[in-house]
Amino acid sequence: MLVGGAGVILRSPRHVSLLALVVLCSGVGALSASRFAPDPNLVSLARSVPRCRLEGTVIESSGLGSFVQIQSAVCGDAITSEGVVVLDDEDVDLGAVVEGTGTLIPLDASTFDRARERFGASARLVGDLTVSPPVSPLWRVTWGLRRGFARATEAAPPAAGALLRGLTIGDVSDLPAADLESLRRAGLTHLVAVSGENVAIVLAAVATVIRGLAARLRVLLCGAALGAFVAVVGPDASVLRAAVMGALGLLALAIGRRTNPVNLVALATLILFAMRPPLVYSVGFLLSVAATLGIVLWAPGIARLSRLPGPVALPVAVTAAAQAAVAPILIVTFGELSLVGLVANVIAAPAVAPATVLGLLSALLAQIAPSAARVVAVGAAPFSEWILGVARVAGSLPWAMVPVPWPVGAGLAVFVVVGMIRSALAATGDTVSV
């Protein structure tokens, strides 16, 4: 059904297509919403018989923790094979097997636990647990890629290697807390939250390598690379948004259709809300969508108005557009805003693509030529160190991050939304009074 919906939206008339897609995705969303509801039996067990011996599989790992689908749990006299528990450790590999004895802790009314509940968690799990490699062939391959890449980056300086893993696969578990704080204050945290930029780099690199092949085969291979990349880095909100957009773009190429980037963003958002309704509460997903819309709608105009040389104008325009689009969300959610983000991103930008491409190459080589993988990781280290240097200098400034009251963000959101609507309508030739 979703493929059919994609085919509809890529054709005209625009308004009928959009209405059909909204109805379609709403129906899929209604069917899938129950998948993310906490299991009432497990919630009850967490409150009455909290000590359990269980076995399960990690189905998602994100900033909210690692979500474990229970396969077998013995809690006192009760036995269950349903429900999802969450581990506070957010760096457990997808597909990993978790087993042992632990305590179920009921989720509370905090914002963090409510977010976990929306994604289907019934309780937290803490205790003496053993994490084993995945059993599934697919997840075992991705587990091997991540482990091999981690070993390869050990040849680089520790902080540079840790950042390289963050840039490539979003793993920041070994990045020093001080450097994470510097990235945040400098407005560079998005670089270690794998998203559309990484997907674009992957697709561009693959397309360059296979450019001599037939068009349909290139599309197929790019699609396979996209799927493999998502499997390795994990289904994070921003990754899913970028992956769905990339898949829709490849679909359009395969059927010979030209697409409007705004339509792709809207379609990808609708599909993901239908497939994963809790994403409507995900700040990371909202930031990803807002940044993408800002870049698509405003970056070309900013580049033209800046009158800067071409190599400088584009990174400045992209960064400025993304920063403006996400500013209201950052202010309302976190109550602060980076004043150095624009400059820091522009200075760091030249090192991002080389570091990411070399990181991906190292991850692939780690499975067949570990020595070569270490050499490539060492070659990528200077680019990682450049980004770290920018973050440390910019983040150390006392005024790098300033507090901003949330009403300012709410008011700014109105101007951003109105500006996006006007820009989108202008791009399609429609007019409206706003």
C-alpha cells in the first residue's frame, strides 16, 4: 500500500494525491499503533513481582535506551513471552541477545519515561545481565561490521577514533564527556547523530563508484547500500527519515519521475508517522525534518543573496538555513541556543565528508583486511581532529551557548512555519495570503 501511495504522490494532481496519501497513512498508523502500546501484564508484574529471569532480543537502541523484546520471562509464578523492557544502556547492538536475572522498575511520570512508554516499553530492567552477539544472520553481519570498525579505529588517537565512530555510525560511547559538551555548545552535535548528510554521502560515494553501470542497476545497488547502511547504524529517527527520502528518490529515478524535494520530505514524514506513530513525539525526528525543509526551501536563496564565492556560499547557506529552521525547536525543548553554531559548522564542514567516507571505507575493510582498515582509520584521524579542534575552541567561549526563554522559541516558530509555507507555495507556483 505504501509503495502505491508513493507512486500516487509522485504523479498529479497534487492535492488529490496528498489527500489519498494522508488517508492511506492514517489507516496504516491506526493498525500499527497497538505495536507501540505497553503490555499491561508486564506493567502489572513490574509493580507486584519485580524480580525476573528473562531472555530477549534488542529491537531498538537510541537515546532513550535499548529496547528488549521479551522472548521468555519468569517472574515468581508468572511466565510471559510478551512485552518490551528498556535498558538504560543505549549502546547495545541491534539483535543482541539479553539474558539474566534483573529487577523490573515501573516507568514513572517523567518526560523521559513517558517517551519510553510511547515507544512500547512496559518497564525498565536493571540487574546482572549478559549481552551476547545476535543470532539473526543480518544482525550478526552488522554486529561484526561495528566491532571490526571499533577495532580499526583503535589505531587512531583515542578522541579522534571515538569521534570517527560517531561521525560514521553514530557511536559516541567512547567520546569523552568534555568533547561531547564542546560539540553541543558549538552546535555540532548533529554531526554525530547520523542523518541525511551521512545518507547523502553514502549514496554519492556508491553512485560514483558504479557510475559506468546501467541506470536500473545503479538504482538497485544504491538501494542495497542504503539498506545496509541503515542496518549498520540502526533505525534512529533521523536515519529513518533520511533513508525513506533516499528510497523514495531512488524509486522516482527507477520509474523515470521528477520529484519535488518538499514532496519527498512530506511523504517520508507521513509514511514514518504511519509506521511509527511515536515519532510524532521525537525531538530528534522533528529536528531532522525541520533542518531538511530549511535546507531545501531556503539554502538556494541564501546562497544567492550572500554574494560569497561558490565554494563558501553553499556551506554557509546550508548551515544558516538548517540553523534557522531548528532554532525554535531547540529553544522550546532545551531553553538555549548556540551563538557560534553557524561559524563552527562552516569551519568544520570541509572535514565532515572525508572523515565519513574514510570511516565507512574503514568499516568495510575491517571485515576483509583489518590492517588496511587501521591504515584508513589513521588517515581519517586528521579530519576528526580538525572537527574536534573546532568544537573545543568554539565551545570554550563563555557566550557560545546562551539561555533563551521558551516563549521566544514559540514566537519564532510562527515566523519559521509561515516562511516555510510561503517558500513552498512560491516554489510550486501557488499563491496564498498569510
